[in-house]
Amino acid sequence: AAAPVAAQDAPPASGEAAAVPDSLRNHDTSQPIDIEARSAEIRQRENQVVFEGAVRAVQGVLQLDADRLIALFSADTDQAERVEARGNVVIRSARRAARGAWAIYDVAARRVTMGGPVTFSQETGDRLTADRLVVDLETGLWQFEGADAAGVSGEFAVPDAPQ
Amino acid sequence: MRPILAPLLADFARAGDATAYDRFVAVMRLVLPLAALAVGAAALLWPLVNEREASFTLSREELVKRDDTIRVLGARYAGRDRTGKRFEVKAVEALQNTPAARRVLIEGLEARMTLSDDNAAGVHAARGLYALDDHVLDAEGGVRLTTTDGMRVDTAGATVDLPAKTARSAGPVTGSSRLGRFEAGAAVLTAEDRVLRLDGGVTMRILPDQVSRPAPGDQAAPEDQTRPEDQAPTDDKTPADDKVPAEDGTP
């Protein structure tokens, strides 16, 4: 079986990012977002809806789980401009997931930013930790960034060399 | 000449009653249209004639007393809340089992509450029990709550406190608002603040900003490569979970 590379490879210089393409490429951010939660408060006057308790927001392949999630709407179009998630936040796409303390889905900028610490895992067994993750919903890139010396550190499963 | 006329006259004579018939037709040509007009007018004007607008606090349009049950048709109960804003319950039929009864059984009810900014919240229900003292309405048999700025909640039953302008669903609700469609296990509407609290499991569908999507081939515009730091949430950079930002005011 493929033995993951035991030694922690040296983290790249701080601030550098390891970018990994994924199925969120050209994600259609205009599709409706279906949100489930234990409870919610629709505050029409403040143009926001606050969801609480095992919140799961799904938009096509993109899935955002959190303890608490606020959808902020534009006053004139009644459409959600920004979704802020807090507490045990998990971003999932078809084959990968990242876990963090908070995340912001900026619909217009087509970008999900997650704050740390961020831990990332992938089916292949790769694991990464970073201070921040930016998922670009156009290019589909998951960009991990380290804010200080700890930077981005990871462990990658390397398949056995062919005999 | 005579022989020629003879057959005509004969016909004429035989049809002696023709002139009467002609007269009948002439009269009918006048009477029938008039009759039609009269019937048409009656049909149109009847509801207007029948509608009598009763407008005092407790209108008793038609009092049908059976032993001492009071049955009011077209009842209307109105009042004002502390700030003087009007609320009103209209009923197709209202029953009070005794004149002193303080609760009225209502069939076919419509309630309306005026909000501070003169928007309004409405209740439509098949039937309900209305407490005259505290103006609380227990509506059931299919209830629809609405606000004039686009919120609609459908449920089986609900308790509505008219002066306080709140409504609590008895069970599951489905509905929609400007911000999206939802279903939940229970709901509490605070019409004055335009807040709808949903509990017991919520599913909601919201529509994100319909940003015009560049054709797939386009390169992401350069400014997209800007540092995402500006993306930090409204509060400090990485809020620990307990330091939930106060701006949304929830505990």
C-alpha cells in the first residue's frame, strides 16, 4: 500500500501557496442555495437571515457546513450577496474538504475565504494545514496561505515507485 | 275586381284573429325588452342594495337569538393598541354562547393589524376563537399570515396576539418572504420588527446575486488576484468562536 511520506517536508516559504485544481471550476454561483438548520431568523428589515444549529448550505457541488450561518441580502435585489459561516465550518466540493473557524462566501467575487486554522484533506490522503484558504470559484483553485513562519505545512501520500 | 279580392278577404276573414295577433305582437315588442331590462337591472343592483356597511365597534347586523346564543352575521371587532394603531377582526359569522361570554367563536375570519410604519400584517383563517378581553385570536382550519412587505406564512393553526402584533404557529409552516422560500417545524412572527423566527428544523431556499457570468474561456480579471486579506469578516481577522461579532445582536 502507498506509505505516506513520513517526514514532514519543509513548509514552503511563508506566504507561498500550494494551489490544487478541483471540480469547483466555473462553479455556477447564480444557482439557488438550499440551507438547512435547526432554527433560523428571517430579519427582513435588516435584509439578513441567521441560521443556527447544524447548518448546511448547498449550492450545486459546493457545500458549506457550520454551527451558525448568516445570509446577507442586497436591499434592492433581495438576493444574497454574502454568506458568513462561523463555528466548525467545513467547505466541501465533490472530492475534498477543508475545515476552519470561519468562512465567507462572497457571491459577486465568486470566492470563498476560510479562516483558520484551516485543515484540508483529500481522498488521496493528502493533508494540509494553513492559516487561510481561498477557493476561487472560477478557476476552481483552492489556495492555502500561511500568514507567518508556520506557513502552510502538509503531508502528501506518494504512490509506491513502480517495481 | 271583386272576384280577385274575394280570396284575399276570405283569407283575411278566416284569419279574423290576425289583427289581434298583430296587436299582441306589437305590444310584446315593447313589453318584452322592457321586462328584460328590468330583470337585468335588478340582478346588477341587488348586491349594492343589499350591502349595508355597519361600522361601529361591535356591529350586530342581524341578531339571531336561539335560547341565549348570540349569533352575529358579518361581525367586526375593532380596537387600538397602546400606540393607537388600529387592529380589526372581521368574521362571516360569530357565535357567543351567552351574552356575557368573553370568547367568540368565529367562522371565516380575517384579521388585520396596522404596524407602526403603517405597513400591515394580516391573518386569514377558516375559523377561530377570539378572546374579547385580551384580543387574542386562536385561529385554525388553515391559517395564512401575511405582511404587506412580502412575508407569507401558511400553517394549520396559529395564535395571534393582535395588540402585540405577534403570531405563533401551532405546528409546521411553509411560506415565503422577500428573502426566500422556507419550511419549518414551527414559527413565531413578530410583525412589528418584521422578524420571523423558525424552529423545529428549517429548510430555506435563497437566491444568490445574479452576477453576469463571464464566458468560461475568459481569464479571471487581474484584480481577482488581489490579496484576500480584505476579505476578512466584518469583525477582527480570525474571530475565535466565542467572540461572535455583536453586529447581529444574537447571544
